[in-house]
Amino acid sequence: MMAYRFSETHPMHPLRLELTARLCADLGLFERANLTLVAPPVATDEQLAAVHDPDYIAAVHEVSATPEIPNESRGLGTEDNPAYAGIHEASARLAGGSLVAAEAILEERSLHVVNFGGGMHHAAAGKASGFCIYNDAALAIQRLLDGGVKRVLYIDVDAHHGDGTESIFWNDPRVMTISIHETGMSLFPGTGFANEIGGPGAEGTAVNIAVPPRTSDAAWLRAFHAVVPQLTAAFAPEVIVSQHGCDGHRDDDLSNLRLSVDAQRQSALDIAELARTHCDGRWISTGGGGYNTHSVVPRAWSHLVAVASGKPVPLATPVPAPWRAYVHERYGIWPPETMGDDAELWWRSWEVGYDPADPVDRTIMATRKEIFPFFGLDPWFD
């Protein structure tokens, strides 16, 4: 998976994956009896074509073989998505990891599967975008549907709108996509507003919570809990697929949100609980964005692995000394000493009341007004 490498200076550097895997190992997560490591295969062209246009897959192959000849109309060889030799195989391997996850759920070999190398949520059916070539989350969702699952809920907590996944299932009422992200008025890709609700026959299944810049833990968690649990219960999914981009952290340079690792861990706990309550535990989680490579991403995704394996790592847990020493020796950076940021996670529940002067409350109400009536829910009350 380390082959997914645009360049040494590109923000989406695979070092994030190495340091996450190393931290998981040093925390003892990979030694847990109920956790199995599976090598991700390279997805075949036929598998990729379940959500991607064959002409687009062919274009990725061409750029992979001759990276000096870009195809910018397909988003390949751009500043965001530089072309490099082997880009098809590297991208298809990330996709293969999420397809393995879907197969494990369908075959009832696993309840929870994590692919923190996945989460490529900007890739559309026929175009690369935002560091994403193939949309592994969409491929996993489609495989679940093809395997007989009737309804899949996709929850995206990346700082950026999950536009590619949303667009792929825009007209499919069997899939609800919920994206909570920084508003497109201030952040790429400039989409994901409350009135984007899904195509004809699928109205209400595209859900967007576009929070303002500088939204912090309490307000973000209030927004999540004012929309996501209610719609999950109404939609009644059989499987949840989630994308856990951690670029909303206050120390990440690619967004303007102000979240902590504590809140990101809490969202994983909340999604795990939604899966337990509504899906008999069936849950696939992926990585995504996250560009504070040394201090944030490894902690956030190690928490995700721990939550998925059924025993969360307490926030006060010391970061293993060998891991900290490795990061310092190799990269000259001392990462945090504990697995949390010592943040205050209390949030004001929606039931306490709506404040029209609060920009986050206005965001919440805009989404509830657009979506809740489709499911017989009152936008003002639960």
C-alpha cells in the first residue's frame, strides 16, 4: 500500500500508513486474538468497473504506463493527482482492500473491517480528484449491494465533502450518504450543501452537514448527533461503511476545522454503536484525508482500529516510547506523549434547543429541513 505515492512532497504521503501500522503494532493491537491482518489484493478491471467507467480505467492504465503523458480531462497528471509509473496498480490495491472488507462482511467472516489505506472519497465514476484515483468505499458499497444487501449507509467524517461517493450513488435509493464536512464556501471541493439531497427517486438519501470554518469539538459533535443517529434509525441500514479522514484536526493544514483526536475517536465510537444498534454490528471503516503525518494520523487511525476490534484505547494511554523514539530518530519530530489531546468533549444536545444566532445550529437546521421530512421526521424535534 506504500506504493500509493504521488511524490515525496505531496500531502498524501504513504508515510501516514507506515506510522499508523507501526503504532498499531506497538500498542499491541495486531496481537489481539479477534484481529486478523489480511493482505489487500489488486482489484481487477472488472471489479473496478462496478462503479468506474471502463474508459476511465483504461485512461488510468495509460497514464500508469506513460506518466509523462497526462490526461488532465480525467484528472490524471494534475497538481492534485500527479501521474507516476504504477499508479493504476497502487490505486487498485487500495480498492482491493475495501473489496476484501465487503467480501468478509458478506461471507460473515467478520463484523468489523478496517482499511485505513482506503477512503478515496473524491474519485468519481469517470474522473480522479482530490488525491483519489479509484473510490474504494464506493466499490465496497456496490459489492455489498450486489451481494444482496438491501440498504447501505455511508458516513463520511472527513473535513472535505465526500463528493465522489455521493455522486456515484446519487440516484440509488438503496444507499444513503451522510457527509459532515467544512462548508464548500471555504474548502475543496466546493460542494456538499444542505440542498444537495439526491437524484429523482432517491431524494433524501444524500445528506450534507456543511459546518463553518473553525468548528471545534463540541459544535461538531452536536451537529453529528443532531442528524446522523436519527437518519440512521429511519433509513435502517444493513451495513455501515464509514470514511474517517482525520484532516479536520486543529493541527492539520488542509482544513480550517478545530477538532481533536479525542473527538475523532468519539466519532468512531459513535459509528460503532450505530452499527451495533442497527446493523447487528456490520461495519466497514476506511481512512481518508489526514496530513499531519507524525502527530495526528497515526493516533486517530490506531484509535479506529482499537474501536473496531472491540476494546478502545483510553485517551490517557501513553504513546509507546519505541514509536516516539522511531519518529524522532527518523524524522526529527517528537510526537505527542499520550493517545489523546486532553480535550473537553461535552456537547450541547439538540434537545436543549435551537439557537438561530449560532452558525452551526443554522447548518444543522438547514440539513434537517431538507432531509428529515422524507423520513417522516420533524426537522425541529426528534
